[in-house]
Amino acid sequence: MENQNVLQPIFGNEVIITKAKQKEVAGALVKKVLDGNVSPINAYVQLKGIADALTAAIKDPEFVDQVLTERMKWGKETPVFHGAIVAVSEGGVKYDFDSCGDPVYNDFAAEKKALDEKIKERQKFLMGLPEEGAVVTDKRTGETCEIHRPSKTSSTVVRVTFPKE
């Protein structure tokens, strides 16, 4: 087992591990843009590319397998690498209730599916209402009421797409 206190940088000499260091580096990158030293779009595209590359690396199944193998050398002990706790846990646990064969569950699931379809249909109807709204009569109660299109909210985001090669 390698000495956990010996850091082997994979990118040059500076390593960003601690939350404080991450914040410091992020601040320095942002400052370059705010000071006008770097084009905002240029910086954003480069950072997005680096983030995508790093995400792909840490999700690579062979890489993750190697990390898990190395981590298991410590057994139940939780190793700390330069302030970073390296633990193993189960994530993304999902249950397949359709495989249970439970008729009560199956009935509920079918009712939910039918109700979800009705809700989608009604949502489409409501989105298609005129700007001024409409007056409708509730078939169940005979009551008349005014209904309106749903309010719409959104936020502006920057999307960067790298074409597949």
C-alpha cells in the first residue's frame, strides 16, 4: 500500500483537494474574467470541457473498479487522503416493484398510470387556453368557474455542447 501522505499529482504540481483550495481556484478563474483578462465565453467553454472530461474520468467503470480495489485494502478503516475522506457506500438503490407479482400493487400502479395520463391531457388543455382565460362548468358539481393558463417560470442558463467526433 502506498503511503497516503505522498500526493502524486496528475495535473502538474498544484492539486485542488480541499474545499478552501477549490473555492480559491474558482475565485481566481472568475476574477480573470471579471478583470477582463479572459473572454467570458472562452473561459466558460474551456471550464465546461474540463468538467466534462473529469466527469467522464471519474465515471469510467474500469477506473472506478481500480479505485474500489485500492480502497478495499483499508478494510473497515476509513482512509483520509490529504484531508479527503474516502468511503464506500451503496448509491442509486432502486426497487423493481413490478417484479413482485402483487395484485394490489399492480392495481394501484395501473390506476396511477391512468391518472397520470389524464393529468397530462388536462395540462395540455390548460396550456392551450387563451391569454384571457376561459369560463368552464365543472361536470361533477355544475359549478361555473373561470380558469387561466398556468403561470410559467424559467431561468436563463448557458448551454455548451461539444459535437461528437
